[in-house]
Amino acid sequence: MKLDYSAKHHILLQNRDSKLLRRMDEPYYASTLIGDGVWQIASEGCLSYLVEGSREAIVIDTGYGCGDIRAFCQMLTSRPVNRVVNTHDHFDHTALNGLFESAIMSAATAPLATVPFPSFDGVTFPQDYRKEIVKDGDVIDLGGRSLLVFEVPDHAAGSIALLDSASKILFIGDEIGPFGKDIQHCVETVGAQFHRLAAFRGDYDWVCHGHMGKLDAALVERVAENIDYILAGHEGEPDRKPPFHMPAPQQDEEGNTIWMRDAPHPGDAGPKDPETKLHMRVSRYADCEVKYDDRFVFENR
């Protein structure tokens, strides 16, 4: 299956480091071996990961880059690459699900996956692919290697994390970042999720983020400690960081529009509403930051 990106031929994507420009309808993929039988795949949107077992290899998240990520990953392994597993529903993680025989996801992710961002107007993404539903505690067996599923809904309604104890990596989607955690909902609930992840710390040394790559797994324990600090009554400082605004797109001499490859597209992301911004707090503790809404600290209060 080939997706038609020709409607975006006039968009040029620029790599942040090399400044290399490619048209949005030109395939771009790069792989890095980050563990025994584990590759990080860079394209556009999120980072994807390929995990190889003795029976099959599986892709974690798809990005939304032009081209065939399944075919690219198949070049890296002799095991069949037939399935993808989504950490959550956001389009930058689920856009290319239709290239695979089936997509594995949580029940809450299923009705929301592969809904295009506004910047993809004019491109059609198949949404009738087969879906396999997993829940907390399920195991995805790849043959000689398995992924343990944790439900961690916060960044998205159906977020899951995937533990590969063979490579000692926890694939955590966008639920944590290099500086800590941006809590979207209830602090108490998220704290319980992170304490459960921390209880398995002996099984992983790294967490793999959907955009930032490999991070020190100790960050999971530090976030849990910071959340405990908040729940003990220590209110964070008001979040004084200016609202996020996308920079205006550039244009070249021929009238092509230039977007950064590793940034959201214009129109796809915006700032929090002003009311929410007034309630945002930042707790700096345990060598990390936790951002949260002071109206949603405890589940039943």
C-alpha cells in the first residue's frame, strides 16, 4: 500500500541539525540500533521502535512520515514485520497503522486512532485496519521475547507503556519527558501509575520516549517521588512559562513552505486555554519537574 502525499509536495521539511530540506512527499527514514534486537526509527512525527523476537518483529508507533515504515523496518530484520502496537491514539503515533496487517492498542485508543491532524488535509489514511485490543497485564509474545503492557492513561485516554525486559527498556510513549511529567488529569491517579512502573525498575534501565529517545529510567522513580511530595501538601509554583506558540512558517524563493521536521505542524497544536493556564503549577523536587492543575490533585476531593 502506498499513501499519496502529493498534496503536500509544496511543503519542505528541514532537519534541525543538518538543515537538509526534503519535500514532505519524499520518504525519509533513519535507524539506530539502541539495544539487542531493538532499533529506533526516525522519520516525521514521533520516533518509532522496532523490537525483534525469534518469531516476529513488531513496530511500536508509526510516525506520520511519507513512505512505508513497515517496508523500511522489514529491511532491518529477517523476522516478519506484520504488526504495530500503539502507545496512544494521537495521529503522530497512529497515522500509518493501515500499512500493517493489524494494530495493537488499548480499548480507549481504538475509537480515536488515525484521526488526521489538520495539516494533513488532502491526504487519505486508511482507518479500516484490523485492531487487537490489549489491557493492563497482557503480554505480547514475539517468540523468545515479550512486551508486558501497563495502562498509564494521562497524556491520552488510552495510553499504554510496554516493558521489554530482554533489552531492559520501557517504551513509555509521551507519558514522561527528559525533565519530568506534565500531568493532564488527576495527580493522585498518575502517582499510582508511576509507583507501579517504579515497582518494576529492576526490569529496565532505560525509558524510550516517543519524541526524545532513550532516557535514564531513574526518572520514573523521581517523578513518583515528586508526586508524593505534591500529595503531601506541597503546592508547586505557578507555571509562568509563556503559552506555546508555533513559529510562523518560512518560505523559500520558489514559494515552497518550510516546516521543521521534528516540530508540530502549524495548526496542529495550540496553547492551553487561559483558565487552565491560571491553575497550572510546577513542582520542582527530586531532581525533576511535575506540572499539574491544582484543581485535580486528589481523585475524590
